[in-house]
Amino acid sequence: MSRSTRRGALAAATVALALTAAACSSSDSGSSDNPSASSSGSGSSAFQPQHKGGTLKLIAHAAAGTLDPQVNYTLQYWQLYQSMYDGLLSFKKVGGQESFTVVPDLAAAMPKVTNGGKTYTFTLRKGITFSNGKALTTDDVVASFQRIFKVSSPTAGTFYNGIVGADACIKKPASCTLSKGVIGDAKTNTVTINLTAADPEFPYKLAVPHASVVPKDSPTKDAGTKPLPSTGPYTAASYDPNRELKLVRNPHFKEWSRQASPQGYPDVIDYTFGQTVESEVTAVENGQADWMFDAPPTDRLGEMGTKYASQTHVNPLTAFWYATLNVNMAPFNNKLARQAINYAVDRAAVVRLYGGTNLASPACTVLPPGFPGHVDSCEYTKGGGTTWKAADLAKAKELVKKSGTAGQEVGIVVQDDDVNKSIGQYLQSLLTQLGYKAKLKPLSPNIQFTYIQNTKNKVQLALTSWYQDYPAASDFLNVLLSCASFHPGSDSSINISGFCDKGIDAKMHTALKTAQTDQKSADQQWGAVDQQIMAESPVVPLINPKLVDFTSKRVGNYQFSKQFYMLVGQLWVK
């Protein structure tokens, strides 16, 4: 996902958990081997009313910030938005590979595409009502696209900058109209979107939460803790980031598409915050909670892998954990210093801290293995090659010396859970070894992701992660490292390194254009861009993770979407 971190790692590898992985679900399977789980992983089978009802209890160490679907960029809440908000299109709410399929959602059918791929015409479904009782209209859709720019959504400049009029909206968000870009026609119940150029990824971009349709009178600023009305099966009744997020059934929801917006099973989804990860594991084991967001601590892994094997679900991910290096601040405004960190990091050590080789592998590139555009290449490993072998500390020390940056202070900002903090401590030790004065700054996950994006906070090095928004190379490279993604002074500047290379940016635009007619060639171009970015070293790829979901005994119908992960609203708790 996109979207900040899902700390699905475990703090250390255990043989017991590794052995159970085969018995647990994988992302190629829609449902788990839990005997109480559904035998169907498709998610498209008819609703089973006998499983409707009950309260699903979720727990996490911390909340994930704003609840605004057009602003929040964390997997923690995008996972919930699957059952709350809808766009014109949606990813299919199923398990396995089919979850990458885009289907019509608020639109009655896939759009009519004309004008050489630059014009999309949607006909809205009739009879859809927001959770506040107001009927969905074309005006709501138009206002929602304007709002993407007015609230400075993190992807306004990358996902939606191809809409006619978007340039003006990016320059002056408050006066955004998109008058020729997004046009509603109440008489025909249609919405037309005009692009400046054909974009084969546009359907994907319409299917993520930043393109959610909210009421036209929604505030034109981040709604924060005040829930916006939703169209999906659930709506937020209350939200206190220090305590709890409570979702209840949308009283006006009627299932219009089982593929796009299926009716949920629990009556209430209660998400509480503030517990330690130790207490989270105990709560799930005892049935006091049904699922935990955070990584279980080392001393609990053995019991999870043996006594609770049927409740432990392991899924490989197209994602990477990485360190950001601020290219606009000392010492990392010096390319040699940045390259030194890439050579120095022992990826195998980070894998061990994350959970071992069964739960992660060393990363050398921005694009994960098996992802469009990925090329097996590892510039920053001892001796070079296609895969990571070992750190080259001697080379790193040599580069630090050449850079003249030794002795400078470096702050390392991480999330304060056990796994992130342990990796941060390793990085602190490593930078000290290289001659820097390194200081660790742990922050709550509720604020760390927005904090590290804002240039006002002068973050030099941060530990973060990226989980795909959709299966395209641009979703990593263009979103994370393009000039358009860098917004100084904003909490929504996803290009955390502040990297902006005009030449590389031009090659990204060429790859995007090539994809309109030749996806294979475009992927090759993206692979080359990945290598060029790594040569500049604005980030340090660390690991490619797998995800572990730990659920209670009473949970059934576990389904894992490759796109948005566990389908929360489809779990049975009755």
C-alpha cells in the first residue's frame, strides 16, 4: 500500500513460525485454513446472513493520524476505507490476484474512453446515499475532485496532475475549479473527466482512497478527527486518536456491487489504541481482541507458531522498507555521504531485526522483486552484482572521508514500536561507526509519518516504508522521488528525501508516455530510472517484507487482498 507503514514484521525469526507459514494463508489464496474460515476466497459469493452481526475488535499501539480519506496516506486506514468510502472505480474486494482488478463502483459501468484515451465518461449509479442521508449526485463527484487539490492531497501532484486544469489547482489550491477537467451533468447523471494526455494508469488512480467521493459540502481542509460521511457499508461514529475509532453500519447503505462494495458482516468495528504490543498479543490469544496491527515481540513468536498456528496468516508483499536521506541538508546534501550509507548498511542485519529470512529479504532497489520494472541489480554490495551479499564498510568509510562530512550531527527519526526502534538503534550505531554524531528520535506512529514529510522539521534521516498503491512502477518511483511529490513546508510531501533531478524527472515522464502504447518498453524504462536514482542515492532500500496477520479464534472468512490487505469488513465474528 501506499501508505506509510504496516508493521507486519516480527522482531526475530523463529523456526516454529516459519514451519507454520505453509499452513497459513498466502496472498494467492483468498481465505485461510482456519477451520472457521470461509471455503470461498473470491469474496464474490452471496452474502451469508447467518454470519452477520457482532463487534469486531481491532487493536493497535497507535492511531494513524487524520481520518480524512483524501489526505491520509497510511495502510492502517486505507485498509479500513475499503469498507467505508467509494470512488467512481474500485479494486475488486476479493482475496488473491484478482484483487488487483479494477471494477466499477459508484459508476454503473467502466467508463467510456474516447479522445485518444484522454476523455473518460462515467454514468453514476442511482439510489446511492451518504451516511448522513443525502443522495449522491454528480455535484458531489465534481466537488470531490476539486477537494483533492484544495486539501493538498499527497498525490494531487502525481496521480491527478494529468486532469485538465490541475496545474492551476496545484498553484492555487483554494480557487481550484477543474472547470474543463471534471464536468458533471445532472440531467444525464454523468461525469466526464478530461486528461491532458492519455494515462493507462488512470483507472488505478481512481480506485484508491484519495479519489473517494465525499459530500460536496465537506470542508476544504483536512477534516482531521471529524469523520466525513461515507457511502460504503460502514461509517465512523467517533474518532479519538488517543483512544478509539468506532465504525458502525451506514444506515443508508444497500449493496449495489458485491465486487466493489460488499455488505459487511460485523455490526460494529471497534479499533482501540494505546496498548503495548505484548498486551495486544495476549488480547488476541484470549479472544479479547480479534486482530492486532503491530508486530508481535520476539518472546511471543514461538507460541504463535505452535499453539496459534491456524490464527497466524503470512502473506508476501510488494513493498520495501527504506531510509530516507535528506538531499537538501548536511551531511546528505553530499552525494558521497549518501552513497556511503548505502554501502555501509548490513541488510542482513536489518532482515534479522525485522523477523528473519522467512519474513523479509535484503533490498537493493526501489522497485521490489516481482514488480513491474524491477531489475535484479545491487550497486551497493561488496563486489557489486545482481543481489545483495555483504556490506562494504571500508568503501563507506572512504566515501565519508572524501565527503568531508565526518563529525557532523545526524538525527534519525523512527516510529517508537519495537521493530522500528531496533532498526533505528542499528542505524545509529552504524553512523557512529562511520564518524557521525548520530541521535535517535523515536516518535509515535500517529505522528511520525507526517512529521518526516515536513521540511520544517529538518529531518536528516528517517526510517519508513512503502506499500504499493497499485501495480505500476510509477507508484514507487514517480510518487516517492519525483519533483512533483516534493512540497516544502507540507505534512503531505511524500518525497521525504526532497530529491528532485530534472533529468531523471524527464525520463519518468517519458516512461509514463511510453506506457500509453507499449507497457513492456515502459517497464524497461522504469527499470533504468530505478538504477539512475540509486546512483544518486537519496534513499537506502533495506528490506522487502512479508505480512503477518494474527487473528482470534472466533474470526472466520479471513481474506487477503493483494491490493489493500485483510478485508476487515468481510470477517465473521458471529
